[in-house]
Amino acid sequence: MTAGSVPRVRRAVRALLLDGGDLVLLRRTVPGRAVYWTTPGGKIEPTDAGPEAALRRELDEELGATAGPVRQVFACAEQTPELHRLNVFYVCRLLTMDLARRHGPEFDDPSKGEYGVDRFPCTPAGLAPVDLIPETLGVYLQMHADELPGLAALSEDPPPAPRGRRAPRR
């Protein structure tokens, strides 16, 4: 990067995808790198209608999955001189998953490595031994994993109907 040049900005959406009491994670096996786990998701493309549409597209590509309502719960930034990456995490519940439906450029390029699918108990103890990327996600989950099922349930409940009497007309 040359002096005065502006770093690229990459906005990404990530799913904290719950399947019952488990968190669904991608096990990444990349040549020349230690195995690590990350959440499903990826870059918001210019053709995406918005962050939620991007998240649903990524779930379909990476897992052949559909999810229920989503709720934003966490964001973190990663910065290098060349790239500023903003990851926004949404909690949601897995509705369907068919790994035979996975598709996308990451599956067409062997140099990108393997994308295994694992489930871990969504508890601080269940996630403690998992090498999560980004590292700030691991810290967030150690503090908040127990809260995620409740937050996912909140996103599924419709808002309460207004109650009470109408104000009298004058």
C-alpha cells in the first residue's frame, strides 16, 4: 500500500446460527494454516438488497441452509493497513440445512481449503476449546453464549398488539 492510499473496506455479515442448543460453525482447513472455526457468512455484495439478504444468501451458499428471523447482536472490526473489515453478527435459528446444496466460489477453488460443518454446545464451556476467528467473537461468546437462545427467541416473537383505550376524540 502506498503512502496516502485509502484501505479497502469490506462489510460482512455473519450468522450465530443455532440448531437447538448448539451453535453451527464452519471448520476451516486451509493449506499452510492451523485448523480454525468461524461462523457462516461473508461479504455484502452490491447486488444484495441489504445485510439480511446477504446473510440469507451466504447461509444458502455455505450450508444449503435457511434460517428463521434474525437479530443483530454483535459487531467487530479488524484492521490492517490494506483492509478494514467490519463483521456484523446476527443470531438466528436453523430451519433447514442440506449440505448437498452448498455452492459458491469457495467450493470451486481447492486452494481455499475445506469447509466442514460442526456443532458445539452454545455455552461458554462448550465453546471454550474452539479456536474461533475473529478472536473477538470468541471473547464475545465467552461472555454472552448463554444469552443467544433467548435473543433468538425474542427475534421470533411478533411484537405485542397495542392495548388500552383510545384517547377520546375532541
